[in-house]
Amino acid sequence: MDTHNQILWIKAACWAGVLPDAVVTILMLQPAQFARTFGIGTDPGPLVAAGLLAGAPLMAGWTLLLFRAHRSPVERKEVLLITVVPVLAGFIALEVFLTGQGLTSLAALAPILALQAIPAVWYLAGYHAARNLAAAGVT
């Protein structure tokens, strides 16, 4: 793959995070809808709702960080790596914990796990490609 296509591929990886993160940010601002969407009931309770509302600005910030990384993907390649560990790895660990505790089901979380695992692989490959491009002097 030539340099131009590699950069486009890395930029697309960033967008693979921007779009779902924007949707999740909106859902976090609506705790009951978030709970229904992710199979954790219809009433998240006041503590979960507060946690979602507190986390929404962080999710919005990460969405903007990925958007910014897309603008200079080789120079900001670390954003891809940091998005995998600890962000996506942390989310996946939480979902496995929730399933193990019987608070949700694997079937309910399957779509979100796919939306996390697939980009995680893409981000790691993008980071590796961007690191190689940077070593070759491409910015």
C-alpha cells in the first residue's frame, strides 16, 4: 500500500472511533436510553445515571481527540495506541465484568463489543503503520 493510501487508512481508523463515540456521548446524556440500548434495563438508577452524565464530557472529549488525530495521523499516532489501552481495553473489561455479574448478557453487549474490538485491531494496525511512516520521515 502506498503512503497516501496508508494515511487514508489511518484517518479512516480515527473516524471509526469518532462516529460511534459521538453516538455514545449522546446516549450517555440520556441515561435511560443508554440503559435500554446496552441491555442493562430501563431504569439505570440515580448513581448509574450520574456516572453516565459525568462520563459524557469525557466521551465527547475523546471524540474530539480522535477527530484531531485524524487531521495529522502520523504525528498524532499515539492517540490510536492510547485509545486501545486503556480506553477500549477498559471498556471491554467492564463489559466482561458486567456480564459475569449477571447485570447484562453477552447477547446484549455483542454489538458494542464488536464496535470496540474491531476498531481496536484497526487502531493497533494504524499505529504500527503510522510509526513506520514516521520512521521513514513522512509527516
